[in-house]
Amino acid sequence: MDEKIVNEDDLGDLRRSHYSFQLSRSNIDETVVIIGWISSKRDHGNVLFVQLRDQFGEIQVVVKKKEVSSDLFNTLRNLKEHSSLAITGVVVEQKSSTDQVEIKPNEIKILSISNKPAPFLTQSVTSVGIDTRLDLRAIDLRRNYLQFVFRIRNTIINSIREYLTENYFVEVNTPKMIATATEGGAALFPIFYYDREAFLAQSPQLYKEQLTMAFESVFEIAPIFRAEPSRTNRHLSEAISIDAEKAYVDYRDMMDHLEKLIQHVISQISKKNADDLENLGIDLPQVSKSFVRITYTDLVRKLQENHKYIRWGDDISPKMLKDIFGDEFFFIVDWPSSTKPFYVKTITEDKLSAEKEISEKKILSESFDLMYGGLELSSGSTRINNKQILIENMKKKGLNDKAFEYHLRVFDYAVPPHAGFGLGLERLIMAILKLENIRDATFYPRDIDRLTP
């Protein structure tokens, strides 16, 4: 490691008096303390122009050689981007602009020094490969582009919590170390739990169902873990899921809630992140109208007009969906029961009779997927609340009901009818902001190839 060109100062009792956004022409001639890191620097010989960034933006600092010691001036001249400074100085009018201000420093403390030049710039979208960026993710997250993305992410989370809380959902936390698979299948991460095997939770599904007995309406914003060996731009091994569950409703009610939730999120981004959207060059999706709802069966019939090889029960490729719906939100409802987990309720006989072309082997479920173009954002359903039917469904899915005894025993005490959904936060961000890679929607991505940093 290179030797530092000067000793770093302690912060001591010095504290920031203003963030960058709090400084304006009304502060001219005031002495202030600003703290941040160097995002860029221009050397004009006897004058240095330093852009100091804090969490809200940048403020320009003008350092004149004749006004500071030669040692300090030379030290500042040699400092690299990302070094941190605390500056006490006077707010003055920026000569190149009538509505901007800058800082004329009286005292400069060098708090931390960058020893290496970063492999990419913070000012613009970089052409450096994503793996190089992810290896230095903390530096990558200082880039302007990701700053805009994660400010919007913050609005999305806050607005989701706001909507659900205002609609009487109680925020809960459920275990992330579990004894059995939530949804079956092999996409599990096994762990050692003292003297026995356990797993990282694929979803909070069974716990949130139980919690409807105590609180009726619950939600959780927390990580889920899926051991899917996928190397696509839309899969993560660890993701943040927004899960909601509500008693005394069915899947249609939860679709209504999910639609209103998305509309609320888009509205809040529009109000609170106009500058970020402009900087990203993004137009928000249109959500003023109700989302289209199309049954799985009708969608297959529509696809068969141009894709004769599509059969009822098949999965549907993202490209086909995007070709039909473009970039918009829509629901696919009433999926085949065979494609859904054991806790999803099948459609009642009276509704089945209306589907004359659906045979007994083609049993449908009270379920939905929320899509954006070809990207699946959410799945939801009415849940089975009858113990015997739940056990029968477990056996049909090849699951051992004895392994779920901790869950099934609750059903002896009248679990209410209920429904819910899980919404992927990173996929929602990816859809709204048109990100090319889901890894740019999370802080430290985990996928089949990456376990650090």
C-alpha cells in the first residue's frame, strides 16, 4: 500500500453545520462547516476547484494558493477522488452562476485519504463491467447513476410501508431460519442449526398465514433466499420481498390492494424524486387506469394464434408476454393448480363449470401473477384454510405432511379464510426504472457466482 502523503486529522468535536442542499444565497457571508468526500477536482494552477459531496449532493469549494499554506495547497492538489474533508469556511456567491453558492475555506481538515485512483468515475454511467464494479461496490454506489436509483428505492420502500400501514396492515418479522421448505422444491439453502439441519427461508408464507389469526392483516419487508442456479439479469439468490397477508378476503381483494399499492408508489416517486427521474432520463409507467386482468386460459388461447406449440399448462416466456403487453402492469389470473404451491386454493366448482373447455385434469387455482411486460413482479392467491384439504394438497405435491406439523396444528383452531401476495422489491425497481440488471437494484448482490463483498 502506498504511504499517505499527509497524516489524517481526527474529526474531534467538529461537526457539520449544513448539508449541501441547505446552502443558498440566503447563507452568503455565513461561516459554515461542511463535510464530505471529493467527487471531482479541477486544478487551475493557483486555484483548486473541489467538488465536495455529502449524501444530498455537491458543494463547490474554491481553494486559492495565496490564502492557505503551501503545504496544505500541495496536499489538496495531490489528493485523489474519494478522500474525505471537513471544511470550515464562508459562503460566497459563485462567480460563474447568479443562483449558486460556493465555499471559501478558512480551515480544512483531511479526515481520510484515498491511496488509489478508483477504476471508474462517479459522475456518469460507467462502461466498466459489472463484476469490476461489484468488487468495489461501496465505491460503485457513490456513482451519480446509482445515487439516483437508490434515492428512488428509498421512496419506494417508504411508500409501500405507508400504504400498507394506512390500510391497517401490521408490520411483522418472521424467522429466516426454518425447519422445512416453505414451498417445496430444491431451491433451498441448507444450514447447520446446532445439531440438526435447517434452511434459510424461501418466503415468510406459512408464518404470515398463521399471523392472520392474531392480527388479521400483516406485512413484512425482509430478505428471502432462493438457491436457483440462474445466471440471468433478473435473478438473485437473496432478495427483498414485500409480503402481505389478510384475513376474510380472497385473491381478488389482494389484487385490488396490490394495484393500489403500485399506483401509490408511482405517485410518491413522481412527487418526491422528480430530479432523480430527470437525471436518469426515465418516464414513470402509466398507472392511471386499472391493470388488465387476463386468465391464464385466455392468454394461452391468445398465444396459440401465433405460437401453435404452446399448450395449456406450459410456462409462458417473458418475450411472448412483452410482445403482447409492452411495458405495462397486468395480472395473469386463475393459473393451473399444478403450477402453484400446496397452500393455494383451487377454484370452486361453480366457477369451474363456467369454464366449459377446462376438464377435470385441468384444475385452476385462485391465483395471480402481477407482470410488467415480460417480468414477473408478484405472485398471490387465496390460501387453503381447511386442514384436511391442505394435507391432501401436500401429498399431491409430494410433500411429507408430518414435516409441517408445526403449521398444521394451528388449523385445529379455525384459521380464517385469507389471501396474500409476495412482491419482489428489486424486480419492482427494475421495472419502474428500466434497469438492465437486477444487481443494480440491491446494495450487495448475492447470486450463484457472488458471495463477496
